[in-house]
Amino acid sequence: MKPYPATLLNAITLIVMSAWAYFTMETGSTTALIPMVFGLIFLLLAPGVKKENKLVSHIAVALTILVILSLYMPFKGALDRGDNLAVFRVLLMIATGVIATMAYVKSFRQARAGKS
């Protein structure tokens, strides 16, 4: 997968899963909306990623890795609570983040190989 569609996939997944979590929680915790904010940021970065802007792509990969790492505690909490839907949502967000990261790294490697 190329970086641009991977960025869009990751952004849409973060937005949809975050909204799902927020609107289905009994407490409606605003922390469930944090991934949505990152999803919106990725949507803003997507045109730069599409144009293969190096700075934008590096920002996107750094934020993607940050999101993946940040989802560890919600994943652990969902497992501890035995909340299978929350486990699914968080795993899906992590998976699309990993896919996007792999797409960025592959793109960076191809760009570097092209320079040689």
C-alpha cells in the first residue's frame, strides 16, 4: 500500500473508531476523542503525503508511531475490563497505524534507493 491511501485509511479508522467509542460509552469520556483529533490531523497531512513532501511525510510517520504507542494503555485497559468491542476498536486503530508506518518506511526506502 502506498503512503497516501494508508494515511487516509489510518485517519478514517481513527475518526470512526473514536466516535464509536465516545458515543457508545456510558460515561462519554472525552479522552475517547483523542484518536479522532489525530485522525483529523492525518486528514490535513494527507495532501502533503500525496505530493511526497518529505517534511509532511516525516511528521505523519512520527505522529503515527506516537498514536500506536499511545494506544497501548487503552488496549490494556480494554483487555482488563474484558470489553471485546473496545479491544476490537483499539486493535483496528493499532493495525491501521502499523500498516501506515510500513507504507511510509517502504516509501522512504524506495526514495533513498532512487537517490543512489
